[in-house]
Amino acid sequence: MSLDILQMVLVTIVAAATPLMIAALGEVVVERAGVLNLGVEGMMVLGAATGFAVAVETGSTLVGAAAGAGAGLALSALFGLLTVVLSANQVASGLAMTILGLGLSGLVGASYVGLKRAPAPHLDLPGLTDLPGIGRLVFGQDGFVYFAFALAAGGWWFLWRTRTGLILRAIGDDHTATHALGLQVRTVRFRAVLFGGACAGLAGAYLSLSYTPFWAPAMTAGRGWIALALVVFASWRPLRVLAGALLFGGATVLQLNAQAAGIGLPGQLLSALPYLATILALVLLSLGRRQGGSLAPASLGRVFTPHR
Amino acid sequence: MTPVVPPARTEGPTPLFGAYGIVKRFGDVTANDGIDLEIRAGEIHALLGENGAGKSTLMKILYGLLEPTEGVVTHRGDIVRLANPEAARALGIGMVFQHFSLCENLTVAENIALVMPRALRGRTLKARIAAVGGTYGLHLDPDRPVWSLSAGERQRIEIIRCLLQDPHLVILDEPTSVLTPGEADLLFGVLERLRDEGRALLYISHRLDEVRRLCARATILRGGRVVGTCDPRAETARSLAAMMVGAQVGEVKPPTGQAAGPARLVLSGLTLPAPGLHGTALDRVSLSVRGGEIVGIAGIAGNGQAELFDALSGETLASEPEMVRFDGVMSGRLGITARRRGGAGFVPEDRNGHGAAPTLSLSDNAILSRHATAGLSRFGFLRRAVAKSLARAVIDAFDVRGAGSDPTAGTLSGGNLQKYLMGREILAEPGILVVNQPTWGVDALAAAHIRQALLDLAERGTAVLVMSQDLDELFAIAGRIAVLHDGTLSPAVPAAGTTRETLGLLMGGSEPARIPPPASVLADTPWGPTHAH
Amino acid sequence: MRIDLTPRANRSALLDALSPILAFLAALVVGGLVVSALGRSPAAAFVTYFVAPLSEVWSLQEVAIKAAPLALIATGLAFCFRANIWNIGAEGQFVMGGLFGGWIGVATHGATGNTAWVLPLMLVVGTLAGLLYALIPALLKVRLGVSEILTSLMLVYVAELLLDYMARGPLRDPAGFNFPQSVPFDEAARLPYLMEGDTLHAGVAIALVVLGLATLVLARTLFGFTVRVVGASPRAARFAGFSDARLTLAVFAVSGAAAGLAGISEVAGRIGQLQPSISPGYGFTAIIVAFLGRLSPVGILVAALVIALTTIGGEGAQIDLKLPLDLTRAFQGLLLALVLGADALSRYRVRLVPGAAA
């Protein structure tokens, strides 16, 4: 295989991994703060619809991406209101957000079905982008991809190198103790939820603005759920999310290529592979962790009501 | 309305901190009802009171965790608003929590950094931790995760975290409740030193001997009001207790202690791995309890009590059937229901969420532990009427208050719920009863009631095993006492033939002195001679 | 500003019953605003959604036919959710029930002789298929500690793809002009109609019977009690001698069986053959129904009828008012969110406190 073909494969893997990366990195922050947001899929699909609609109306990919993130953020604000402020059950509330997001995305995107627009512009540095073998991979991606990698590095730096990150992790570990110290459990959690929602929305916008530059109903196809699984798989660590997303992206590309090549397996089986792979990954992970105990934030999913 | 202006002081210099006319209501409940309190620099001021007297509410108000409904707090004579703990810390108020406010999965340094100013972090912070630790003899490795530390070490984190802010007032909430007597001594040294440095300390406790040893002034709360201030050194433990409770506390009849029966509960080499990251492994625990006797297991919390209880109840199964024998039956591999059918009863430490489901009614909570042994289900169908009458019988026999219309368990006070759970098991007339912390957080009257019920049960031939952190309690009811430390159990020795000092050393993991100290030494030990009958 | 939640000492039964109704009204208001934003009359939309389906016999029957699978699945899910166990893969269990039950229908096509056993066998196989499929996430959770939320959901996609493959491939009607569907089932493989010449099939009666049974089990049996205790207080449940592993398997089995039964009832009742897709998302909508009905069978029955009404109404609105079908889904999602919020209001006294944040 020539270097250029290898590069092409890697470029497609990175492209498939990017939405998972962005959504999962947002969710890492949310779960590190102790909140389980099962609405990622809904926030993602709403971000995809809104991002595409706004990009078509304004003609600007950047504004579209911002709108996608904003839509995810708005939906996550409702989620935060329910779970963080009103102490509603996080699992049920997250499911409600997914259903609501799917419905709303249909409404928002209704008049944009079938439209196409140019994909998000890719970086083009004369000389560098044309470098054989690595030029397109390193210097020829679109803004989302660079943002995703920056987000992983930023997430790591935030969680392990800043005081706010320390407070966030502490709150996710023990909300009762941190509340007793006077740390603002609900404020921090609400902001984390908003951040996660914006990331999910942005991940959706990437799908409709760059990955496949059109809007189709329910186009996220469970990527929000796979991102949630990725968070578990990555043991709530941003840099491992990066690795995990690339692994999943690789599986997706493999499946797409196999389907295109027509290798005699039913297409449905190949389509089912990412979901089966997710289950397999979760199983292998827990097999490897039998003795170690759980690495999940200790307060994850628990309801917190301060008594004052 | 309470006056907003502090009343004229009667004597002495301006107090460092004052609280005047403090009222705090939670819905219909008035937790603090017009409390006045003055704390001076260079004193250790005791705040005494039973559970529910309003101590923790007042303490939370002083630390900015709660805002009073009425009343004011003053600092050097000026009215201040403590809107949140940050504001309190800025005024120089520090707090050492009873249930440590530490995050288990963070390191020592990280836990301390949580409340430090932004600038103080990394290497500078670690250097400061080492410096303060050196000054006061509180040594800690800043990079250890909290879950790997003992209770005493955890308290050191709390204290260092407090001292790093150079506080004028340190509030300590039941600081010795998780310490061995030896560790407590070390703590007292630190506290006295802090006092001598001119700091004020508010010492919250219900351990009267400690208060008498350490404090020059005490404010006593009952039912949300101040019922007296005194110099505890001039009082006896008994007179202080009477002020706290508002009535003479009945003594339990001392155990007659004639353990004539055969061994009914036998543990032989019970060994279990630690459950999860933060648990304690049990290492070759052996013990035998005969019918008619109460055996006490002393120990600091977190030394395997919960694990041992679960192994006894069958919530955790042993690896071999013969490790646990109930009335001769190899029970190690039997579940809790089978052990109950064999005539055993269990009362765990945690009332809300282990012994009872707080959101279920009392009669449903009767079904919880008695569904197999009191005919409460037939062919898989519940017999609710039978459960209701069982609950009623327990409520009547154990004087459970506030249980009129079959309320949910969570609405009962700690003492009343504990009486209900004790009664639920005792009315079954178990052949073997295992109780973990029978009177933890229970008011004195209910505690006396519960202890008497345990003694009466043993009189009727039951083998009773009591785990308790409260040595006073064990000396009052147990015929023999063993000590659980880090998952290993010392041999049970007759209570009459041992001393608090011996047990204290075992609780701390040291070998006890070979020859028990004479009785005169006992009277002089810092934790006092409450049991010089 | 800060928001304070104080647990209510004694929850008012009235408030408990009112809170889903209040949530429903609030959802109506928001829905009305959205409809007028889309340039239609909210009043006309209300009539189309909630009144028109109730005014004709055929549409009433449609409501019942749509409500039956929702109620059946939601009742099964109530066992899980009460125990704080999260089977969100009912859609997949529904599909598996339909597929394997329907397989019998395809295999017995054209069979002669006594065929009275065909329909009962289909129902049993469909139920078992749903049950066994639900046991996969349950076993993974019990044995390996894998989150049942993620695995049960992933298996939905797998089940849908499997059905798609079977209906287009091995089970396709060879004489069906390449249409991706199986042969139509024989009369013996169809659920009978409750009324001659109508669409109301026996699946509705099956759902009602199961609902009645579930009411009995949840309220009166030790198993129902176990479900409640495990959900309310897992540690206390272990103290009671109830194994949470066994209960996890049991409630997954119950909910999977209910979803599988709903799936085969749908295939043997309304559809009458296998198609690449047999469910308009019943398994997910049932989650809303379960919470809207506050996890009690009676409440679930009412909630299923309301949700079925909006679904039929939504189809009407699409035709009459050109309102998108997604409006119905958005309305249902919003309704669930509001129900959860209203629930918090009935559990806690909520106060706004000016000043410090918490």
C-alpha cells in the first residue's frame, strides 16, 4: 500500500472519529462532575439540524457550527434544569432529551431535507498540505478536526491542571463533602452540563456541515450513544477518548469499505458492526477491570439535593 | 422578633465571635430557638447536647453553611453576615467535620487545595502541608489518595486544611468519635497548643469526660435552646448528662453475666477479601458466643465492622460453610433468609437504607426482614394485615414514638427508628442476635432502653453479639469484649478483667501491655472513670 | 440567586395525582405556541390532535390498537424502572418478538389440517424471543457489570438490522414481485378480531389481561415488593435477602417478555406479515408512557391512551394541517420532561432564595 493510500485511509478514520471525539469529550466533563447525560444523542441530532439550517440561511459554516453548539447547549439547559436544579432522575431525563431532540430536529430540519451545501473548508497551506504522505492528514483537515484535538488537550489540561477542574472532579467524587466545604455543587454541575450539551451540538453540526454536508432525519444514527460508551471505555480520561474514538472511527471505515467492496456479507451485518463492537468493547473493558473496581466518578448519576 | 442588636455583655472582654438570638427553622421544625453563644480567644469552648439538640445546626450557621432565620453573628463586636463557607473562612473560621468532607479518590494535597486560595498550589502547597505538619506533629504524605488512609490520618487532613488558613476560630464536630484513645490524646495535645496560641476552639461533643478534661467553659443545648453554661471542670459527668438530657438517665441493670448455655454462634478462621477498593479484608476471625451472654466487639469505625456484620448476616457469603456456625449449623454459605429461618436476627449500623428502606412504611419494613419468618407471605402473596399487626406489636412493645398511622421509616427520629428495628428483631425471639452500633446517634433515653432490651434478651438465653465504637456501652452490657482492628479480631476477654487502656491499645493496633494496669491508673486515664461503679 | 429544595414531609396524594396532569397542560401550552409559530391555528390543531380521533368508531379503534402495545411494553418496563434498572432496549425486544413469532407464521403458510396450535405457538415464541433478547444485557450487567443502558440500546439497532435482513432476504415472499416483505399469514396465524368487520384485534384484550396481572403482582406479591425495595433502597433489599442479580434478570425477563408479546401481537394482529420495519418506535414511546403513568399499570393504561391519541391525531394533523409528524415526537419528549419536572415539584418544596448561590 502506498503512503498516499494509507494517508487517505487515515484521513477518513479521523473524519469518522471526530464527531465521537467532540461529543465524548464534552460528556467526560459532564460525567466527571457527577452527572450522567443520556441526552447526548438528542443534543447531537438537534445540533446537526440547527447547524445545517443556520449555515444554509447565513451561508456561513462557522455561524452554522456555532448555532449547532448553541442548540445542543439550549437542550442541555433544559436537562440541567431538570436534573441539577430539580433533582429529577438523570436516566429518565436524559431519555426525554433524546426523544425531544429527535422530534425538534425533525421540525427544524423539515424544510432543509434534500439540500446540499459545500463541506466545511479544509486547511490549505501551500507547500505543507501537499506534502506527500502526511500533508493532507496533518495540514489539510477542516476546523472541526483541529478543534476536536485541541479539545482533548484542553480537556486534559482543564481536568488535571486547573483549580476549577480539580473542584469539578471533587464534586463528581463526593457531592456531599464538597457541598459541606461550601463549593457550589449545582452551579459547577450546571455549567458542566451546558458544556457537554454544546459539545454534543457541535459534534452534530460536524456531521451535517462536514462529514456528510446535508441534513437527513436522525442522521446521527446512534453516534451519541456510542460516544457515551466511549466515555466508559476511556475510563473518563480525555486522552483515552482520543484513542478510543480513533479506534471506533477505524471500525466504521472498515465497515464502510467492506460494504463498498461487496465482500459477500449481508450489508445489515456490516451496519450492525459498530453497535456490536461497542458492546464487545464494554465487555472486554469490564473483564479487564474485574479486580480493579470501578473507575467511574463516585457520585455519577446520584441525585443531589442540598439541605439548607 | 429577637433583638438585632447584641445584648449588653455581662462580663469580660469583647468575645471573638458571638451569636445572638439565633433561630433556625426548617419548615415546621425549629432546630435553633433563640441561642446565644460567646466564644473568646484562647479558650476551648464546649458545645454539649444530645443528638437533635441543635448543635450541628448552630455549627453550620457559624461556618456559613446555613443562614439563620433570625439572629446575628458578630466578629469582635461587629455584626457579620456568613453567607457561605468562603465568607466564614475569610473571617478566620475553620471547621473540622465529623463525617470528613474529603473526596476519597483525590489525594491529600488535592483535598486541601480545594479550599485554598488560587495561588497556593503545587509544590508550594505541599511545602506548606509539610511545614504545618511538622509544627504540630501531624505527618501526612500529600500524594496519597484519601481512600488509603486511616480515620486518624483523614482527620489530620481536615485539621491541616483548617490550620493552613491560620484560623482564629476552629470548630470541631465530635472529633474523637473515630479515633482510638491514643489518637485522641494526640489530638488533645494539638488542641491545647492551638488554644495556647490564642485561638478559639468550639468543641462539639457528647463525650463528657473529654469536655471535662479539655474545656473551661461549656454551653449546653437541649431542644434547640441554651439550657445552661458552666465550667465543666467543676461538674461531674453525671450532672452534665442530666443537663443535656433534662432528666436522670436510668442506668441499665448490669449484666448478671452467667453464660451458662452452649456456644450458639461460632466463627472459625473467617477470612474474606476486601469488598471493592475502599473495604477492609477480614483475616482469620474466630469467636464464639454462648447462649445467655453478650459479647462486645470494640473498634474504630472502618476496621472491618461492616464487613464482619455482612459476613455474619449472610449478605456476604464466606468461602467455606464451616467458617460461620449458627447453633451448630454450617452457615457460611447460607444467605440471610436461610440464617433467619435458622433463628438468627440482625440489626445493621445504618438505619436508613440498610436496616430499613426510608421511603417504605413501617409495616412494609416489617416485611423487609421478617417475610420468611413471620408468615408475612404465603404462596408469594403478601399478607399486609399480618404485617401491620406485627408492626403495631413492635411499636407498642418498644415505645416507638411518632409511628401512629404507619408512616414511612424515614420520618421517624433516629432513636425511634432504632427502637423499631431492634424490636422487629427481638420480638422474633432470635436464638442469635448480631447488632452493629446499637445506639449510634440515638438519644440517651432510647439508648438506655435499647441496652436494657439487649440485656433482657440475653437473659432469655440468646447469644448476643454487639459491635460498638462506644467503650462505655460495651462495658455497660457486655460480658466479654474483643477488639476488631484492620480486619483481625483479638481474643474475647472478660469485661471485668480488662481496662479501657488495654482495649485502646488494641484498637490502635498495638500489642496491649502484658500486665493490665492497676485500677488506680484507670481512674487517671484521660478518657476518665465513668464506670467506676 | 439560589433555588432551594426541601423534601416535603408528607406528600400530598392530590398533588401526586395532579402533577402529570399539570405537566400535560403545560405541554399543551408549549405545543400550541409551536403550532402558531408554524403558522397554524392552535385551536384547529387541538381539535385535530385530541378531539377528532375520539369522534369516530374507526379512529377510536385505531387509538386502542396503538395504545395496546404501548401499554404492554410500558407495563413490563415499569418493573425495571421501579427497581432502578434501565432497560431502554424494549424496541429491540419488540422487534425480536415480532420476527421470531412471525417466522412461525411464515413457516406454517399454507399448512393444512388442524392449525389451532399455530397462533398460540407464535405468541409463545414471540414472548420467549423478547425475553431471551432482554436477558443479554441483563446477564452482561449481572456477570460483568456492563451498563445495561448502553448494551440494551445497542441491541435495538442490531435487532432492527436483523429484521431488515430477514424480511428482505430469507423470509421474503418468493412470489411477491421482489417486495421486501414475507407472505401474508394464514388465518390461523392471525389474532382474531374482537368485533366482526373491524380492526380491533385480540391484541388489545391480551394487553388488558397483562395489565390486570401486573397490577396484582406489583401490589400484592412478594415479587412486586422486592421490585419496590430494590428500587427504593438496594442495600436494604440485600438485607431483606433479595438478590439484586436475580431481580435484574427477572425484571429484564418480564419487560422483554412483555415487549416480545407486544411485538408478535402487532405482527399477528395489525400487520399480518413480516416487513423490514414493524414498529413506529413503540419501544421508545413506551418509556414515556411508563413515566407518564407513574410506573403503575392503571396510570400506564391512561397514559398509553393519551399518547396513542396524540399519535393518531398527529397523523391526522399531517394530512389536514400539513403539520410535521415530528411535532408529535417533540411533544411527547417535552411531555416526559415536564412530567419529570412536575414530579420534582411534588416531591420537594421549591423556593427561590435571593442572594447566595449554592
